[in-house]
Amino acid sequence: MNAIQESFTDKLFANYEANVKYQAIENAASHNGIFAALERRQSHVDNAPVFSLDLTKDKVTNQKASGRCWMFAALNTFRHKLISQYKLENFELSQAHTFFWDKYEKSNWFLEQVIATADQELTSRKVSFLLQTPQQDGGQWDMVVALFEKYGVVPKSVYPESVSSSNSRELNAILNKLLRQDAQILRDLLASGADQATVQAKKEDLLQEIFNFLAMSLGLPPRKFDFAYRDKDDNYQSEKGITPQEFYKKYVNLPLEDYVSVINAPTADKPYGKSYTVEMLGN
């Protein structure tokens, strides 16, 4: 390796100091920050925030320190429909509710993958991949559709944010530790010759522990709830004892099965016009 010589660094100093533009930029960036220093006054004139097509101007939703962008994107689409159709104000669907069930389903999916790969060494590529990150916040279209259709949705007022949904680092660290421990338990059980019924029974015991942890961290999801609101015309509306699934079917009522996620991956092994899945990605 060729080390940097002092004479070369002296040359860089001299070149920098000889250029008055660099000094002007240094003053601007060091006092105002890089992005602010690069901003052009004319850009505000050229990019006025007025659009031919605009959505309702309700409060911006905030995923905070979590990887729930995919949930927020889908739920905001539903939110816009509900606000327009039912004349709602300051309304949000619960992202934490979808987050809870995603963690629950991802945990089961991980344990099922552990069972399916129990005949492989811990150092195998697939097992190493599974154990490196048993679950995380991210996801994609098919995964969120499966959650909506199975568990429904609820208003945010019914299942609000918690510390662990808004900042998921601690929850993920503990949940992944639990899942790795559970993986070892299941692998040991299978290595001892246990049949599938015994393994599934143990998996259900482990899922109970995970469910308890999620409920204590995020709150227990509602099985039924009351939905009451006043619309923009000040009309009072109320519905008693509705389930999350009933709420989803009645108020969202969109044919999500008609939609697919379109990708552009122009490589030789991925021709256009075909369906693709990612192995070992799911919930």
C-alpha cells in the first residue's frame, strides 16, 4: 500500500487555499450546514407546492424510529378513502395494530423455517441467514395484504402508538434473542427424534411466550371495539362491538387481491412479464 506523504498533503492545502470559491463555500457550509448552504433561492420560486391532483390535507403520519414505511403507505391509502367517504377529520388507522400482528406472524414464519431447515448445519447458508436476523420491521405488499385480510384494521384511537411501536429497536433486539433461543429448542427437539406433533406443540408454547411479550410491549390488540365519530358536518355516528375484520370489510372494502407489486430488475435471470418471489421472505 502506498502511504500518504506529507508533501502530497501540503499540495492539497495549497490547492484549496488558492481557490477563493472553496473558502466561500467553507464559510457557508460550516455555519449553515451542507444542505442549507447548497440550497438555491430560485428553487423555491421554480417549485411552488401547488399540484393539479392533491389529497386531503390532514396531519402527516409519522413512523418515527421504526421500519414501518410499508404499513404507513398502505394504511394512508385506506385513510384517504375513509376521510373522503365519511367526511372525517384528524383520522388515522392504527399502524401499531398491524405492527403487532406482523411481529406475531413473522415469529411463527421464522419458527416454521427453523423446523424446515433443522436437518442443515448451523453454518449452512440458509440457517445462518435465518439466525442472523430472525425478524425485522420491513415488509412488502403481499405481506401487508395478508395481515389486513386476516386481522383487519382498527382506528388509531382504539389501538394507539406505544414506545416500542414508535421506536422498535429494543423490541426487535429482545424478540430476535427470544427467537434464536426458540430456534435452538426446536432444533434440539428434532435432533432427539421428536415427531411433528410434539414439535408443533412446543412451537405453540413458544408462540404463547412471544404473544405475551408483544402484548406487554405494545398492548393487547382489541377483539371488538366501538367506533364513534363526528364528521365534518358535525353529525354523530356510532357503531358498537365491531371486530377489526368487520371494520376492514365495511369501511375499507377494497379488492386488494386485484393489485400486485411491480418491480424493475433488468437482469438476465429476471425477464419481464413473470411473477417472482423472494425465498425465505414472508410473515
